[in-house]
Amino acid sequence: MDGVSFAVPPGGALGIVGESGCGKSTIARSIVRLLRPTRGRILLDGTDIAGLPERRLRPLRKRVQMVFQDPYGSLDPHLTAEEIVAEPLRLNGVRSGAERARRAAALIDQVGLPAGALQRRPAEFSGGQRQRIGIARALASGPELLVCDEATSALDVSVQARVLQLLRELQAEQGLAYIVISHNLGVVREISSEVVVMRAGRIVESGPTDTVLSAPADPYTRALRRAALDPTTMRGRKPRALVSAIAADQESVAADRESVATAQEPIAASQEPGATQ
């Protein structure tokens, strides 16, 4: 990471987009301190958690929770849904088994799963249902911020839509703040109000989601948008406005490339014969 800086207000939602390997997941794991940054700061209400020892960090962990990309790999296959959701309650001091079971049942219901799901294990659920269990587990700690690292990328489109709707409802009901990390611009547009675009460990563009994704200023953002909305991959009738917007993007990117090439020509011309570039 190099110079990456952003803020998420209480109840806000920030999207982070970029191609694979740009550093999105590194940011996510650093924020929840699964990774310890080698430098820089991560401020939670003014407290820098980047370098805190585990003893001091532990009481703060419940305030920031994560929903992982792979709902199956992030759940213990030997535990029931009730036990998975109740585990954070135990770690946060809820000693009564009956009270943990009651709260776990309430959380399972809150994320839209039936009571019959409580005694089933992860292998008995669909991908979307497993992700709902992962969300219920994250909610069990009573977090203020949820970091969603490609939380819908392993799901089909219809299941993605239902999970995103659930996240919106939870935000409205509980005032949760989100950091939504995705390579899918549609997911980010759906749930975030602000967005940062990353490339090779740096932020190349940021701002209100609608502004950045509708009229991107950086050539890289335009390329991401064009790839996400490529009309050649669409079936059926293509929206004329969309095709026109993408054509304009292509012309703009071509102009950017020509401008860069023109700017480089005097440098090449000024070199002496035989000089090594």
C-alpha cells in the first residue's frame, strides 16, 4: 500500500474497487487486524489500532467485524448454525448457554433463515444461506463497522441481490457502517455512497459513488467501467445511452493514450545517439 487514506463516518458505506491484486483484501484484513500493518495508522474513534498489542486490541475487535468472500471456508464445518453464531457471544462474556441460544436464534431469524436452520451444519446450506450465517455471526458482536470482502462474489446474481438487500436493511435498522470491497461495480453502486478506486496499491480516484462510476475522471476507472458494462457481453437489446457512454469512454481513453505518447516524444528525441534508455 502506498498513500492509501480514507474515512468512513458512522452509518456510512464506502466501496473499494479495483482489479485482483490491487490491495483491496490487504486493506480489509488490516482494518480488522488479521494483518498487522508495517506502517501507517488505522484510527477507530481516534484510537490507532494498527500497532496495538493483542491484549489491548481484543476489547475493540467486537466493534469491527468482517464478512468473508468464501462463506463455506469461513464457517467451522463441525458446528451447527446456532453454535457458529453463539461463539462470538461467548467470547464477549455472555455466560448463560440459554441466553446465547436465544440471541443466536434471534440473529438467525434477523438474517432471514428459518428456525429449522439452527441445528444444521454448513454443508447442509446453499451458498447464499451460508453467507447469511456469516453475516449473523458478524452481527453477534454488535459491531459498528462491517468489512465485507467480496462478500457476494461467490453467489449467483439473484442470491447476490437478496444478500445486498439484507445488508441495506441491517444498515437502516442498526446504523451500521460498511466497507464494501469488490471488483463488481454493480455491487458497489448498489450499497455504497462513497467509493475509492485502487490500482497497484494506490488510490487513483475517489468520491461519491454515483459521480465516480457515472463520469469517471481517471482512465483506469473508465476502463473498469467499460469492462463491467461492455455491450458486447450483453444479451438482447442494448441500452442506447449505455452504448453511447461507453463509446465516449473509449474515445476519451484513446485521447489519453495519444496525449501520453505525445508527451513522451520530446524526451526520446532529446537523447543523444547511442544513449541507453
